[in-house]
Amino acid sequence: MAAAQEGKAPTFQLRAVYFPRTRYKSTADCLTAAYSQNLPLDLCR
């Protein structure tokens, strides 16, 4: 918010996430894990 008030563009940080789909026994387990980490559910395809 302070950056917006000063007229500066906000900064963003990207973090790489290693999410092995094969680590989970079922699609439901994978979806639950992805959802709990706020990751896109498409990772479980």
C-alpha cells in the first residue's frame, strides 16, 4: 500500500514450487495437497 501511495509500482516476488504429482496415491490426495498450498489444481492432471 505504501508503494501505491508514493506513486511507485508494487513489487512482486515469484517462487518456484516443486510439486511432484506422482507423490500422491490418488487424484483426490493430490488435489487436497495442491489446494492446501494455494496452488493451481491443474498440477494434479
